[in-house]
Amino acid sequence: MNIPTIDLPRIVVIGAGFAGLKLARQINSNNYQVVLIDKNNYHTFQPLLYQVASAGLEPDSIAYPIRKTLRKKKNTFYRMASVQTIDRATQIVKTDIGELKYDKLVIATGAGNNFFGNQSIEANAIPMKSLTEALDLRSKMLQNFEKALNTTDLVEREKLMNFVIVGAGPTGVELAGALAELKNKILPKDFPDLDLRLMKIHLIEASDKVLSAMTDKSSKKAHEYLKKLGVHIWTNTFVENYIDGTVHTNGEDFYSDTLIWAAGVKGQVPGGIDASQIGKGNRIIVNAQCQSPVNENIYALGDVALIQTETYPNGLPMMASVAMQQGAYLAKSFNRLAKGKSIKPFLYKDKGSMATVGKNLAVVETKRFKFQGIFAWFVWMFVHLMLLVGFRNRVVVFVNWTWNYFKYNNGLRLIIRPYKKKVDKTADKKSAA
Amino acid sequence: MNIPTIDLPRIVVIGAGFAGLKLARQINSNNYQVVLIDKNNYHTFQPLLYQVASAGLEPDSIAYPIRKTLRKKKNTFYRMASVQTIDRATQIVKTDIGELKYDKLVIATGAGNNFFGNQSIEANAIPMKSLTEALDLRSKMLQNFEKALNTTDLVEREKLMNFVIVGAGPTGVELAGALAELKNKILPKDFPDLDLRLMKIHLIEASDKVLSAMTDKSSKKAHEYLKKLGVHIWTNTFVENYIDGTVHTNGEDFYSDTLIWAAGVKGQVPGGIDASQIGKGNRIIVNAQCQSPVNENIYALGDVALIQTETYPNGLPMMASVAMQQGAYLAKSFNRLAKGKSIKPFLYKDKGSMATVGKNLAVVETKRFKFQGIFAWFVWMFVHLMLLVGFRNRVVVFVNWTWNYFKYNNGLRLIIRPYKKKVDKTADKKSAA
């Protein structure tokens, strides 16, 4: 890889998600050369992917060019590349555009979909972890309604208009709510000659409640909101397979052309990490300094890092807030190291969690406050707006949200690239960053 | 095709461009059943495609869902379909989703690229007639800079950083200006480790001046503006072929990875129209009522229609303003017909033309006024903003333009779907609508 060699230790960061980007921006690059690698030239604001999928926001407003975020950082380089493997012995990262030597390596490759080895699901479900997947879902949903209009076969029409979402965590709940609002408010006007009552949104959850990571009260409220919008909720239900358009579960079967997978994630570990260092959830085992206990020049952050504590025996939660805190923490650690200072361990501050179901319907939990409804919904919007990277993005998202609040109708129901079923679903997975 | 049969004459409109959409919206659908067919579910505001290609606007803000525009029209149906052929004898349109009988057929399929039979150009150039092509160009340009950073081969780097635009009509001029502004103001900050002086923008024109359809004064001003921004202009130059990254012309050769084709368009005539009825520019010959002289229930509008007048012996200009006037005209004609009234011939009102080269740099011509510079630029922006369909789109475009005016930097330089060279360039062309 064509990176100048200078007289500073080189930190290579793989992945420009919440953790990697925060780290790269906060390292004092007078003391280090920083190389940030990602296969996309933009940072994705994953918490709003579901709004792109449900035609609520344009993709461009939840993405931000990595180069723009690093403009004022000297000794800092971005390269668009897919990491193939890490050679720990020679301290080299191998990518599709060449090799790069590192002094310190930070793995912040995030999480990918976990299909728990179920090939029928992996081959036919639509996941929602990237911008292109969210756009695929937007296209597919709209294509299905166009097709439903043109068929006289009632079984086929039902299949096209049934949406099955697996996993009632925040992503599944938020997407189910957004699809229900489309069904209730927008699609009947777009498709006056289609009976939208036929559209069904099924939310399937293996545990006994929605938003199982939150308190019972929040979970119950979210359940109530989803019901109110017309979402069918199936708890204690797990998908066994998905063959020929039929979703087989331990209970009911569902006939559906669209299975959305929001049920499981696992760490996306690049090649070259020793299997003994990969723990629960396919995450890289690190100590309280976010450092590998066996390779002291390798660090891991965010979803791909496994820090087990007494409060979190299965590892810290895989969420943006942990990743951002760790990115900031590691930047500070590196900055202290450069000054010869000692390093403190990482302490996760639980800032709470939230989920929105629909207009005026959200649940928010912090240590001190727990509230639901319209105020929670405004808090949710404000927090997400502030977390977006880039002022222009905030303005455009704000315009869209304000618009939707009063009009319920922003006109983003575009099939710009029609969805086509991928022939080789494995092609995308080879790259780690 | 699954369209209800009702007791009204059925007008089938192919194409939801400026002409077809205007027509469908203005026909009095108490008197007719209207079926609008387009292969995309959105209307594209083509005059701003070049801003999507040059990362100035998001694609979603220059597209508008067709269904949303037809919401309040009764007896009006939209179908997403590609027209295969027209059977004039049985009055049937054949599409990829079935057949449809018409009483009147309106062909408003617009124009496609004309490569004048040159296969090496057709196979390797990037055209810019659709939203996906504009996005492809955005991706390709950004990918090229990423690649240029990573090569040490100076000839390869030059090839990646040379952009050749063929055709100095409004599209070519506007795109050349936009790329020059990217080069001058934005890319050096995004790519501090790349020598952006190596980036060259060549504008090739077969005639002896840029904007040859406008007056000498406008043409000279546009030429001066382009020079000022650093665009290399080659008039009296035509491309002979484009092989292995070399653009061969009657003069200089250019070594470039990116050839953008803005040189020629021709009518996109669906199958089934008699060859004798296709005239200059591959356009369907129609009379002053926009009606085929041999098939009186077939009409053609906009770029695909050939109306020859004394002032315009080669047909009316292929531009949005003609298409919109014809769409409105034909709606009025059909409405008059339904009331048993007589029809007047179509009269084109020349509303002038304009082109923008860059910030504060534009040329505007109407019958009465001709002006250039900053005022022309504001007029250009105002007119384009008002012509956009949808208030939300106008707000988002306005935010972007205001932002760019002060900051020159909106952060849309995203490679959401990487550009890949198409294997089969002919696949897209089979469909007419």
C-alpha cells in the first residue's frame, strides 16, 4: 500500500464505524502516523438504516465521507480497501490493494449477520447491516407491491404482501413500526387499487418479549405500541428454515416473499487472529485496556471486541455508545502512552437505551429516568440528530422528519436500483473491513 | 396487464418524463381511463443529473415517485413495466408484465444515447441519461482517485485522473464546470496526499464552439468561464474511437480511464413503429397535433416526437420545455375532444435557454433578454428549483445549494454502489419506456 514512511509509530485502524472513526479523529497525530482502512469510503450511521429501508430518509443523509472527517488531521491517511488477513508475526495487514506494516493494529470491524449456520435463511433473507442492504430492502418492498398489483393469484399476492421480521431488538422493533406506518398512512394512497389490508407485518422473537434487553415496562409499552400500529408479534418463536417462500418456525408457518433478518449479529473478525483469542459472539478477547492479552500490539474495539466484566459476563453490549466510548478511550490511552504516562482501564458508562416504534411512540431508559410516549419520541429524535456526523446531514434529516411529522409523506419511495436476488451471497463476506 | 376495464376510452401513455407526466396529470380523467407506463417508478429531473454525477446533490432529491404525482387522479393507473413492442393492428402494447389494449397511445419515451454506431465508445464510455448512470459516474470518479492514490505508475495515475467529456452542449458544459469546481475547491482537501494538479478535464466538441445552440455571446462567455475554471476545450474535434483507455480523435489523442458521453441523443422508439414513420434523429414523425399521420390513434411527445416547422426544419429542440408544453397541449386537446370541440395545432413557445458553468457563472437567453454572470446564475438556480417536482425536493436541493455556496462542500462524495464495468451493455436497451 502506498503510504509514506515517516519517523513515527504507525497505528493501523481497520473499520470506520463508531469506534474506529472516533479513535482516528481523537488520536494526537503529532505522535503517531494513523492509517484508517475501510472497504466503504463513508461512515454509516447504522441506527437509522431502518429509516432508509422504509423510505423515510435518503441514504446519503446517514452516510458521511471518511475523508471529510479526517481533513484537518495531519499524518492521517484513509485507504479504501478490504482486509484479507493479518500476519501477526511480521506485523503486516494484507488487503486487496496491497500490504501495510503496523506498529499497533486496532481492529474495529464491527459485527455482521449471524444466521446461526442456517443456510436456507442466509441464502434468502435480507439482512440490514449496511446501506446497500437497506436500499435493497427499500427496492424489494416497493417492487413487491408493484408485482402484487399485477397478479390475480391471491396466494401469490399474499406472499408478496407479507413481511416477516425476525428479531425484536431495537432494529426489528423500529423497522416493524416504520413498515406499519407505511401500511397505515402512505401506501393506501400510493396504491389505491390494491387492498392494503392484505399487507401483514409479522415480528418474530425467540425470547418471551420484545426489546428483551430493556426493562419490563419499556418492553410492555413497545409491545402495546406495535399492537396499536397493527404489527403481529410472535414471541417464544424461532425460525427453523425459510424454503420456497415459507418461513417455518416452532409454531406457526408464514408464507412470505420477504424475510428480514434482524435476529443475530456476531463479530466480523479478520483472518489471521488466533482461534483461541475469539470468544463469545465471535468477538476478539481483549483486556480492560482493549488490548489483546496475547498480542500486545493488537487492540479491538466496539462490536468485535469482547470485554467481559462482572456486570456483563457475556461482554459489553454491541451498541454504538460502547463503540464510541472505546474509540475515545483508546485515543486517550495512545495519547497518554506517547507522553510516557500510565493507562487506566476502560470503564463503560451506561448511557441508557431507547427505541422508537412510530410517530409519538418511543421508549427511553437511563439509569435515572425511564419514560415512554411522545416526550420519549422527541428525545429519541434529538439524540439521533445530534449523533449524526455532519451539519448538512442533520439539516436534511431534520427537514425529512419535520415533513413526515406533518405530512407522513416524503416521496422517497424510489426503486433506483431494482433488487435482484444475489447469486453468490458469500462474495461480500470475504472482506473484513 | 391487470387493469380494470371501464366504460371510458383508454389512453396508454408510455414514459413518465416531462411530457408523459404532464399529460397524465392534466388529462381530465372523468372522460378517459389513463394508464401511464414507465420502467422506473419515479420521474427523473434530467437537467440536474450532472449534479448527482458530480456529488453536488443526492439522487433522491431529483427523483419523484410517479404514484405520488397521480394520487388525486381517478381512473388513472401507473404500471412499472418495460414496453417490448406495439401491435398497431390489434392496438395492444406488449410489456414485460403483460399486454394492454389501448384506444389512444401516446409515446413519450424520450431520448437515449446516440453513439453513432461506434461500438468502442458504446462499450466503454459512461453516458449520463439516467439516475443510475449519474450514480455510476459519481462512484467511478471517486474510485479513480482512490486508485490513483495507490499507484506508483505515473502513466496509470494520469489515466485515472484524466476526464474526457464529449459534447459541449448544456450537459457537457455543466458537467465540465462542476468537475472543475470539484478539482479546484474540494478534492485537494479530501486527497491531501494526491497532486490534484494532475487532474485534467477535457471537453471535446465537434462544432466550432461550446453551447452551439446559443448565441455567439453566450457561447463566448461560457467558453471564458470554462477556461477560467481550468477546463481544456477542444472544438472542431471529434472522437474516432476509444480503445484501451485511449481516446482517439481527429486531432490530439487523450489517455483517460473515463470517457463521458454527452455528445449525441436519439429518439428511443419502441418496437412496432413502422420504419417509414421514423425521421431525423430517430424520432417518430407527427403532425402539428402531435399525432402520427398514418396511425391516427398514436401520438408522440417530447424528445421522441419529430415536428418539423419552418423555424425548426430538423424538428423542435430536444429539451424539457418542449416536452412539457407538448404534454400540456395534448392533455388540453384530449379534454377538448371529449367535449366535442375542435383541436388547435401545437405552437411551441420558445422560453429561451440557459446553462451554468459554476458558482456565479451562467448564461441565460430569452427572446427579450440575454445576460451572463452572477444574475444569470441566480436565475438558473431559481428556475431549476421551481421546476423540480415536490416541495420536499425543493427544500433539500435549496439546502444543498446554499450549503455549497458558502462551504463548497456538502459531503456527498459517497461510493454507495461501486462502479463496475457492465459485461453486457445491450441489456438495458431492450426496453423502450
